[in-house]
Amino acid sequence: QRALCGLRMKEWPAVIKDVGQATYRNHALVQPYLYRAQALQALERFDDAVKELEGLFGWHREQNVYDKLQEAKFAVRKHKRANFYELLGIATVASQPEIKKGYREKATEWHPDKKGHLDEAGKKAAEAMFKRIVEAYEVLTDPAKKEYYDKGYDLEGIEEQMELKKRQGHGHGHGHSHGHSAPSGHCGSGGCC
């Protein structure tokens, strides 16, 4: 009960401590493990939250635990992804012209031709940064990719979702929709997939 109170008060270290005491006395309790995973995520200990939920799912194979585990894995990927808005020096509510302006400024700053004075390691770092800037621009100027990015997907997840959407679009209504398909007759990118 104290762990639940700690959750409501957002006292995350106390939640972790109370859950430890509760599960030490009774390993069959499920809810405290979920509380601890939630507290770990709030403390940005995303990998620990995944481990906690994987352990729980190992002996309590229920849909709600599986869903929480998938959410925790998504949070890890989201936390580790590059912040494209920050990379381009723009706000998350930036318009397309602002995104293009931010891209032009950062691309000019980090273009490999402008970094000829650097040593080999510096040049490689500049090239890598320039590639990330180009990636950011490509994602943020594509409405479908930007939508997935804004939902928290990393590059790999965006590509997975785009591929899923593409496959669903070619099914012409056959099969099951999982809430990711575009309106009928549209593939979401301004033309045929």
C-alpha cells in the first residue's frame, strides 16, 4: 500500500524500497513489480525497468505484463534516439520553413568541406554529425516519418512502421488493421507507396 501511495506522490526511491520489502515477504505479488518498473522508468532507469518486467513476465505470463514490457522497451529506444529537433536547433513545434532554416544553418556549420582544418578524427566526427543532420532533416520534413518520430519512434522503429503501413496499403482492405493504416485510398506520403 505504501508503494502505491509513493507512486501517487511521485516518491520514486521510496516506491522501489517499499516494493523490495513487499516482494521479499511475498514473491507471488505481481502489482509491486509493476510499481517498481514504473518508478524505475520515472527515474529514467529504462534498462532496469525492462529487466524488472522481463523477470516478472518470466513467471507471470499475462497480457498486461507483456504490454508493460513492450512499453518499457519502447521507452528505452525512445530515450536512446537522437533528438532531431535539438540537432537542428529548432523547437518541437517548428514549421517546415523553420525546419529547413535550421537544417541549412547546421548543415553549413558541419559540412565536411568546411572542416578541412581538422585532424582525421575531427573530420570523421564532423562527417558523422553532418550525416545525423541530414537524417534529422529527412525525417522531420517527411510528414509520415515526422509523425512517427513525434510519437517516440527511433529511426529503426520509423522504418518498421513505414514498412507495415506499406504492406497494409497493398492489402486493399484484406487482413487486419492495427490502427496504423492511412485513410482509404491514401498511403500517407502524398502518392502511391
